[in-house]
Amino acid sequence: MCIRDRINNVANTIGLWYEWKRAQARETHAKKVLMGKRNVNQLIIKETDRNTLVEKVCVNLTETLGYQYAWIILIDNENNFHITKISGKGTCGFKESFNNLNDNTLPACITDIIESRSFHIYHGLESVCNQCKFSDKDPNYAVYSAPLSYQDKLYGVITMGVPSAFAELEEEQIFFTEVAEDIGFALYKIELEEKRRTYEQQILKNLQEKEILLQEIHHRVKNNLNVISSLLKLQARKIKTKEDAIEAFKKSSDRVLAMALVHKKLYDTKNIEAVNMKSYLASLANQLVSTYAHGTQIKVKSDVENIALSINTAVPCGLILNELISNALKYAFRGRDTGEIHLKVFSPDTETVQIKVKDNGVGLPKGFDPQKSESLGYHLVQLLTEQIKGTLQVESKKSRGTVFTITFPQKE
């Protein structure tokens, strides 16, 4: 055998040895890939926390598969980017620049995926990687990047540093895209679970609110019935004749309607806590005018600010206004077919509310003292004013009308 043949035999032997070593390396890597795939699938089944999932996936890809690095960026519902977890040696330079990463400094391995929604491979010496300040320019590694998506929704991007010896292998690229798809499905599953928990918490909260509401309604009904019972007892003491009884029933009906109107306004506005006085007074005035001023030209004018009162204050105020307006309609314009009643509700400061009921009628009788009056209406006004911790002032001039002013704290 000549020297040339011996050299060729040695070269062939060395070539076969290198080929065997490459095949052995591929077999070893293939086993790691299968193990990594199994580990990722187990994580997807087991993990219900987003951050824990991506952290363990990154660690699995670097420690089990021997990739140089792995990192995941997540995209929230407002399209904001969140760098979640990174793993691996060097981590592609991210440890130095991690805190400075933002929407304007994202590398091409992220922006390309967001735009195309497809797998990309970058070789270590490509210009796009050489220009990236996050890359460590290692020529022995390529960069895989793929979208984390499910049902057309992009949840994020995964990027890995892959040894160049395996970067062009089709099975390697298929494995990586399958892992990305699996993570995308896992993120979708976690999102569904979070929505389920949110809906469940909202349902429980609504049930609790309904229970509280039922208790509140029970309490309010009981209180209102007690108020009606007390009003009827007070009214009964004034009944001496048949005409008194008829008048008592009419006034009691007005008072119940005034209380019912408060609850109607609560229902109409879907607010169980407060009553808008502007809307309430307009309805109450129209209700009383249609009852007492039919066929006359008596007008009620309102100047009411958008003030909301709690139901515990709104009901007494409604009863006070019912008494003052109905009395004005019945007695202030005797012998006249025309007249005006002015209602004004405003806040002179941030802590108090003031109600004024003014008419241009005949005024109160000479020598009339509200404090000593035997009228049930005025007696109720005084009691209800005390109930809301307010003060009552009365001004009256003959033929120039009467002004009632109630001032009380805005908060209970």
C-alpha cells in the first residue's frame, strides 16, 4: 500500500470518527429535546401561574436542553411589553441592559416576530445581531425566536440561543415552534382561569351585595311603616268630625306618596344609597300641584342644585317639603287663582344644605307662632327638622308671602 493510500485511509477514518461524534452529539441532543418537550408539557398541565410557568420554561430550556439562554417577553391586553423571566449563561447581555429595555429599544428578534407572527432564525454573525446591544456576538450560537400565540391572540415572544451545530436542523426548529405553541396555549389556559376566578369573585361579591341590599330593604320598609304608623296616630288625634277624617286620609295619602316617590327615584337611578333632589322635587311638586291646584294658575318654580341626599335624610326632607308645598297650595292663595311658589335647594358651603320654600301668597295669620301651632303639618315639619339635625326659620309678611328655611348638615 502506497503512502497516499494510507493517508486516504487515515483521513477516511478520521472523517468517520467525526461523523460518528456528530451523530452521537445529535442523538444525545435529541434525547434532551424529548426530555425538554416532556418537561414543558408537564409544566403546561401543572402550572396555573403565568410568571411561574415562563420562569420554569426558561430554566428547562437552558438547563435540560443546553441552550445558551432563553427569555420570554409577554404582551398584555393594552399591548404593553413585560420582560418576565430570563435564564442561561450570559443571557444574551440582558443582565447589563435588562432595566433599560422598553418599547423603543426592543431587538429585532422581538419586533420581527410581533410584525410577522412567525418563526425566525438569526445567526450569531448576522448584521441584525451585531447591531443589537443585547447580543453577546457569540458565533457558535444562533437565535431562535417565535410567537407565543393561540387563536390569533399574541401573548408574547420566546427567544433562545441555539448551538449553531443544531440550528439548521429541521427537527430542532419544529421542536422550538411546538414549544412556543404549547406555551401560547398554556398562557391562553391561564388567562381563561384568571377570567373564571374574576367572574367567580364578582358573582360572590354581587351575591353579598344582594344580601346586604335585602337587609337594607327590610330595614327601610320597617322604618317607613313605623313612620306611617306614627303619622296616622298623630293624625288620628286631630279627627273630630267626618270632614276631619276625610282630610286626614287625604293628607296621609300625600305623605305616603311623598315617601314612595323617594324610593321610586332610587329605583329609577339604580342608586340605592342617595336621591337626587333636583329630580325628586320636580316630581313631588307636579304631584302636589295636580292634587291641590287643579283649575288654578298657581305655579311652582324650582332652583335646585344637583345635590344627592342619603335615603335617611331624603325621606324626612320629602315629608317636610310635602307639608310646606301642600299647605302653601291650600292656604297661601285663598281667594286667588294665581300665585307662585319658589323652591330653592342649595349648599351654602361644603358641609350644609339649605331648603327654602317661598310663596307670594297672603302670609301667615297675624300672631301665628309655629312653635305653638296646633297644626299637625307644622308640628311634623318641626319634628322632621330636628330628626335631620337642622334648624327651621319662618318669615312672613301680610300679603307678601311666607318663607320657610331649613338648614341641615349634608352628611348624616
